[in-house]
Amino acid sequence: MDRQSDQDRNHAIPIWQYPGVWTVLRDVLLGLILFGLILLFLSLGLIEGFLPAQGLYDNFFLKDWPVTLLALMVGIYALRRSRSHILLAGLLADTRRDLDAYKNRYYKIFDNIRDIYCEIRFDGTVVEVSPAIVNFTGYSREEFIGQKIHRFYKDPSQKDIMVRQLLACGELRDFELDFCTRWGSVYTGSLNCILESDQHGNPVRIYGTMRDVTQWRKAARLLEESEQKYRGIFENIQDVYYETDLDGKLLEISPAIERASLFQRDELIGNLFFSYCQNPEEVRSGLFRQVKEQGLIKDVELQLKDRDGRIREFSVNAEQVHDEDGHPLRIIGSMRDISDRKRVEDALRRSRDELEERVAERTEELLRTNQKLLREIEDRKRVEAELLKREETFRALTENSTDIIIRFANDLTLVFANSAVNRISGLVPREIRGKGLHEVQFEEGLCQLMGKQLPLVFEGGVARDFTFTCPNPQGGRVYDWRLIPEWSSEGTVASVLCTGRDITRLKSAENRIKILTQELIRAQENERQKIARDLHDHIAQDLATLKIMSQNLFDTWEDVPHTLRVKADILNRTLGNSIQAVRDLAYDLRPPTLDALGLVRTLFVYCEDVSSKYGIVVDFSSAGLDALDLNFDTEINLYRLLQEALSNVRKHARAHRVTVRLVASHPHIILRIEDDGMGFLPDERMGEAAREKRMGLRSMEERVALLGGKMKIQSSPGAGTRIHILVAMRLKEGQELLSLPDSAAGDNKEYG
């Protein structure tokens, strides 16, 4: 296209320069000449004799009218032909003016359009391109014209793809091409073009437009990456995210609900949220109305039913979402399963009730001590509740989650980390992303453990869990780690999502409960010792004095009535029985033979008493303890353990023979009790004891824990029972504590 010549023709030109004007003039002159020649020919013929000379002009048009008519028709035809040419010339002039106007409009658009217009020969040579090309590539229009277009491609192989599609379809729609700009960056264009062919069907030229979609393509890629990241978080976060409409119908819910309720998320979507609540109408009229009125609720506790009909406790947050005009659209929120926390609170509450029941039976001094313990428990619960409330308030799904969330690629590099990772590395997420596992500042033991677990998850595709304690100067922090595989579209593990939850408080609460229980047992033994001493030193002595006085009451009387002496004898026997009962009670509360005869002799005497009173053969023997001077806690607790075990045998086992072995094996003391009774299932009995508030086996476990030891129970119906107790040896001299080694300090079920 010669754009300069078109612009020169835009100026006005005279009418005689229009094409066709001279043709019109020529046709008019030829018509006149032809008409004149016909008249002349006729005139010359009449003069030579065809007509008389006289009256030539009067008779010619009258007598020879056909010839005259022919001459007129020839003249009229010449005039009409000339008129047609004149009209055609005017039409061409108007068309030319319109065409010039359209060309001016076209060039204004061509020069100012933001999209790029281009004409390219089929061999790739650029014939024309709009000036907008410089805005996108940095190259001017003149630098493009005459060049091969594929010279500017980022990937020259795209030329072949483009040519094949053009030949197949004759056009391209939204075909994306990457161009290299003058500045070295990449420009992405969306191409729309058609293929022009000659009369033989051979491709000649390509016409098309191209739009800059570079930023749109970058935004689309970023949006896709962001969606994949947050989809992974959405599917693996431990809290439950949900969306409902204004009527409470579930629109979306995260897969975490499957672990909490055993329902599949597809089963829940489309159903009413409150239909799974323990009190649906109360939730509908209370909770949802509160959300609609206030727009936001936090930390509201609800009871939901799982697939098996069991009640689960949840802490619910909800917020109402509005459109641009402020109209409510839907409700979004999160739920956290707090059933375990509730069970811990219930256990604490039951422990408090048990303490209150037992404290009520003690003296005022012990009551004041127990009240102090209860106040400490209440304070601790308030502190823990406040800490949990603050923790839950600041939890969010992604970056604001208190859980540590990390994503590892196949090469064990960190591709994502939330802000909580600062707690174990001291770095912010942007300083960690892209680094390898051993390049970040994790604790060395955690890096080694993850280095072993992550390859197993990548290879096996199975989630793994482990617990790790991160040491620090203020005390170790305990984290519960979960490694979850993330699958690619090819069916391979593309990445692993790691979540770490801080469970330090839970572990600390368990230790505190253990300490409180041990303190209670110590207080109980102290109180028993005090009561036994009071019974023996005061009540028993007073009763003995009273008996002696009653026996000597009639020594100075000679004539005492027989009935009065009988009543006096009955009184003496009653006092004797009372004295024996008080002494037995004092002995059970605190056997005096522990101080006088030692632990071994005391246990032997107690076993003999059980045999004589209840008819059960108790075979007691010991080894290695005669030369040991154990401290008071060890002696009294071993005595109580045997006392409780034989009491259980007497009440429940229906046994005929019991074997008791007490052995000192430095640095431990081993107590083994076996009977031939009816036996039981230990796990079931422990559960029943907790529900029925029995303290037999539970108190034995607490006493063993107080001595720093372990207890193992082996039993089955009809096969008797074996109790194996292993405790540390504590001596009076220096109060040295010999703790259990690692091999003995494992699980109860792993020794014996």
C-alpha cells in the first residue's frame, strides 16, 4: 500500500482532469458530425436528380421522412450516450470524494488504534504495521516493515504451528504469540487474522490485528498459582471452613469436616447447616439471627452430631458477606473441633469433684489445704481459658493461622510458609521461600527428622505424623507435625504440605494433673498418720483406762446384785471390743510396725492377717530388702499398694491363693502379685472404674507414679491376674532418687 500517493490524491482537482470527461466530449462531437454527414448526403442526392431542385427544403422532410427519422434517431442516440457518460463521470467524482473521506478516517484509526494492525506476505515479510507496535515492542513501524515476522518471535517454532492452523482453517482467533521486545522482555499478543489466496488458491497475504495480553496473562498465571496454593490450604487445614446462604444452606465446606464428623463433604453441601446441630431450632432462631443482626460472631460453642449420632463440640466463627451495594449475600466462617478440650475440662471437673468429696471427710486443716488446691485449679482453668480464647481469636485460615504451615517441593525446597514459621526459625516467610530444608534455621533434630520423613511421603504417597520437642532456654516446645502429600494431575506427589501444631499446653496440663494427684496422696497419708496417732494415743488409751475403772468398780462392794455384775461384764466386753476396733483402725491407717519392725516384717504380718481373717492363702516372700533403709514415702506406698491389691482380690477375684514377691534389684524395687481368681479385661475394667468413680486401680497407678515407677496388669477372664510393679529405690540417707533407665521408663506394656 502506497500511503503517500493516497494522501496526495486527497487534494481537489479540476473537472476536466476527471476520467471520462474527454470521452463524453468526443462522443458528442462524433454524433454531431454523423448527423451533419447524413444531411449532406441526402442533400447531394436530391441535387443530382432524385428530387427537383425547386422546393428542396420544403419537400425533403415531408417526402423522405424515413431518412429524416433515421437521422433524428442517430442524433438522439449520440446525445443519450453522451448524457450517460456525463452522469457516470459525476458518480465517479462523488465516489472518489467518499473514498477519500473513508481513507482519511481509516488512517486516523490506523495511526491511533491501541491494537496492532499488520499485513504480512505468506513468506513472513511484514508489508504494513500500525504505529502502535512501538508501544509494545520498542521497535518502530519502519523497523518492522520489510522484516521477517518470525525474527521477533521468542520461540521460532511457533511459526510452524501458526502456518499449519492458517492453512487448515483459513483464519486464527485469539492465537497467543510471545515476542521479544527491544528491552529484552517478553510481550504476549493475542492474534486474530485471515489468510488471503489468489485465484488459483495459493496463499498470498495475511491480514490481522494483535492485542497486548501480557499483563492479563501474568495476572492469570498468578491467579492460578494463588488458587492452587490456597486450595491446598483449604483442603488440608485442620479447622473447618464453610459457606452458607442467608437461610443456612451449605454452599461450601472444607474437607476437614470429614475427620471431625465422618460425613463426606458432598453429603453436607446443599443441606441446612443447623439440621446437624443438637438443637436445630435454637441455632436457627439464635445463632443465625445474631449473625444477620450483628454481622459477625466469634467463638460460639455448638454441639453437632456426627454420622454415628455422637455429639461433637465445636467453636464457631461466622461473618456475613455483603455486595457492593451493602446487600447481604452469604455467610462464611470457620469451626474448630474442641471435643478433646472439652473432655480434658470434664476430666478436670471430675477430678475437682472427687477432691471435694474426699476433702469433706478430712479435718479442718486438710480442708483449708484442699480449698487452696481447688483455688489453684480454678485459677489455672481461668488462665488456660483466657489463653485459649486469645489463641482462637487470632487464628485465621492461611497466613494468620497459629499452626505452622510449610509446603515442600520434590527437591525439599520450601515453596510456601506462613508467618507462624517464625517461631521455629526466627525468619519471616519471604526469607525462607526457595531455600532448602537444611538451609533454613530449623532446629537440627527437626531437620534430620523431616529429612527422613519427607522422602517417605514423596515415595509412598501416605501422610505421616510425628511429635517433636524444640528446645529453648525457657523450656521445650512440643509440636505435633503432620505431613500430607499433594498430588499432581499425572498422579504423582508434586509437593508435601506440613502442618505443625503447638501442643505444649496440653502436655503441661497433663503433668499438672499428675502433680496435683501425687500431692493429694501425700496429704492423705499424712492425715492418716495423724489420725492413727490420735486414735492410738488418746482414744485407745482413754478407752483402756475406762475399762480398768469399770473392772474395779465393785471391788469395795461386797453385796453387789447379780444383774448389776452381768451388766458390768457386758460393759467390759463392749469396751474391750471398742479398744480392739480402735487399734485395728489405727493399724490400718498407719501400721506402727513400719517404724518398729520395718517394711518386710510389716508386709508379712499383714499377709498373715489377711489369710487368717478371710481364708485366702497368701504366700509372701522377699529378697534383698532387709539391709535397706527406705524412706517413708517408699515404705508407706508399697504397703498401700499391697493393701489395695489384696483388698481387690478379697472383694472381686474369688481367689484361693495369692503369691506376693518383693525383691530389691538395684536400683529398683520389684513387687509382683499373682492370684488364681476369676480374672478380668484390664482395659474394660479401667473404663468402668472411671465411669463408676472407683479409685482402686487408679489410686494404685497414682501411687506407682508417685514413686517414679511403672505398673503393668496382665489378666484375662478365668486365668487369674498378675500385677507387676517396678519402682525406683529411695533411701533415707541423703534422700537420693535413683530414676528408671530409658529401657524401663517406656510404655507399661513393654516390660515385665
